[in-house]
Amino acid sequence: MISLKRHLSWGLIISLVALLTLQWAIVTYAINKLTEDQLVERLQREGESLLAGTEFDASGQLLLDAKHVSAVYQRPFSGHYYVIFSGKQRHTSRSLWDVDLPIQPLTTGAHTKRYINGPEQQPLLVVVHGYQKQQGVITIAVAENLASLKAGVMRFQILYAVVSLLGLFALLSIQRLVVLNALRPLQQIKDNIAKLTSGEESQINNNGPQEVAPLIEEMNRLLTAVQHKSRRSRESLGNLAHALKTKLTLLNQAAERPEMEMLPEIRNDIYRTTTSISHTIEHELKRARLLGDTHPARRVDLKAEIAQLVHTLRQIYQAKAVNIMWEITPDARFHGDREDLLEILGNLLDNACKWCRSSVSLTISGSNTTIFVIEDDGPGCAEHELNLLTRRGFRADESIPGSGLGLAIAHDIVDSYGAHLSFGRSAALGGLRVEIRFNAHEG
């Protein structure tokens, strides 16, 4: 799955790096070009100054007036050099010592610049011009060492690169804050959906970005539509159940008529059939309610509900004097329908009280995975019958009154939550052990 934050971050990082690299290259080129142009202009003025100090005597000898020669040209290997020649006559600066520069003569008005290595491998920029003076052609080449200039440019490049990197880090930090701030409403929507799941909210708050608002509106519209359809479906099922129960009552009344006393077998068949139909109606109504109820689940107060349920069961089994022990760890949580929880625990605890000798235990623990464990000290169940306990109508002992629907109903409710219901032998009490596991997103 593509991360929007990572996608935006990498896109901006690449853009900023490319932009700053291009900017660094352009600025570096501009600085090099500007310094080179200034140096060429200065060397050209030096050449013109040397030209002013040259002349031909009556015999055609090329002379150079020392007053037009700067002292920097007198110091050996100073980094400043000149070469003046006309025909075979050649004058070189004392700074060249015994080294000559490979300069070719130029025609009048021609000029050029070259990069060569001079004395002691100094990198030189040479500006050469061809002049006409006193009917003679003079070529003047003026050179300067570029080492200090290149070092200065290098220092500038390093400084500019450091400043650019600092600027890049600053921009990336600002960009991260901007992206996080822009995506914060999406995190709020995520938290709101989590509250929707836990039952704290019934709709998604439409306080996200403008681009996400239409999606939130459609989701809320879908939630409302599903809830309305679910409510209408449950109402229709309730009406159908009421109508069927009315007809069953009429059948039972018909079976009680005096003339049916002569047909006891038929009367008993009617009673068994109506009772079975009534149990089936109740069972299917519970399943339909579970499947149809799309209202978000709310957190259940376990201690209060369990205390009330245990008190009721103690009253029901007062004659049997059942000792019902229960414990809830502080981190135990259940998010779901209160009626579902009471239906599950009511059926399982009632079954345990019915089969126990004197003791029943209920333990609720866990946070991410909530575990309900119900144990009793009864005879338990044979290993080969454990998988049959949740089958509708199955009864391990026909001598004990019951319809065989309690465990099946509990199983259906647990299954609707995606939880896991398992049976085994209690190591502590010796009877049946029932365990229900609800994952964090289930209960």
C-alpha cells in the first residue's frame, strides 16, 4: 500500500535536491564567468599599458619603456607574466625567469585567451592581442596565475554547498511539519472510525480535508441507509414472530378443547410441534437481530452486568445453593451489544449451574484479547460429544430438563462477533470448561 506521507516527502525531497543542485551549478558558473571576465578585462588593460610603453627606434628595434612595467613583473615566478614580440624580436617579463610561454603571433586586431601551465606548473590564463604601431605589428600576451582565484572560488562553492545543505534540511523539516499538519485530519478521521467501531460515535465527523469530505459524506450516508434497512428488517421480523406466536397460541388452545381429550397422542404432537416452532422462532429472531444490528458496539460495564447476572442465577438456583465465583481483571474490556453479552453468559452460566454439583467459576481477563472462562464441578462431557454441544437440540443427558438451544444460541452470537468458542475439561473443578476468545476488534 502506498503511503501518502512517504510519497509527498520523497517527491518534495527529490524536487528540492534537484532545484538546489541546479541552483548551485548556475551560481557556480555565474561566479566563474564573472571573475573570468573581470580578469580578462584587467589583463587587457595591462596589455594596453604595455603597448603604450613600446616603440620602434630608427633601426626598427622594438623597445619597451620600463616606466610602463609594473614591479610585479620583475619578481621571479610571481604569477604575473608578459610576452611581447614583433617578428623575431621578443621581450619577456623578468618574472618568467628562463621560462618562455608558447605564444603564437596574431594579426592586427586579433585577440584570444588560453589556459596553459606556466612556470612551476602554475595554471595561467593568457590574454593575447595583436596591435599595429608605427607601421609594425606587435603581439602582446599577458598572463596571470589562477591558483588563488580557483581557491577562492572553491571556498565559495564549499560555503554555498554547506548553506544549501542547511537550507535543504530546514526546508525538509518545514515540509515534514506541513505534511504532518496536512495529514492530521486523516488521523482524526481514523480515530473517529475507531470510535465508530467501539460505539462512541454513530457517524464519522466531517472535519477532514475538502478533498476527503465527499468520501466521508458517502460513508455516513451508507451507514444511515444500512441502519434504516436493518431497523425495518428487525421490525418486520418482530411483526412476523408476533403473528406466528398468535397462531401457535390458537393451536395450543385448540389442543386444549374437550374433544381433544379423546386424542391424547394428537394433543401431545401438537404441543411438541408448537413448542419446537416457538423455540425455532426465538432462535432465528436472535440470529436475525445479531446479523441485522449495524449500530456500533459500545463498551459494556462488565462488573455491573456480571454482578447482576450472578445475583439472578443465585436466586434461580437458591434451592441448589450453587456457589458462583467470578473474577474480572482490571484490563478486561468488552465492546459489543450488552444484550448479546448477557445472552451468551446467561446461557453458559445457566448451563453450568444446571449441571454443577455445587460450584461454578467465571473468569474474565485480557485486554487485546478478552477471554471468558466458565467452569463447573459437574460430570463434564465425554470427549467425543464436545463438538456436538453447540448443535441445536442436542442434549448430553435427556434426564435434565431443557430444549438444547442454549449453547447453540450462545455459539451463534459468539460466531457473529468472529470470536472463538471452545469446550474442554476443567482442570480446577473437574467439570466442563467453556472458553470464549474475543480479539481486540471483535469484543
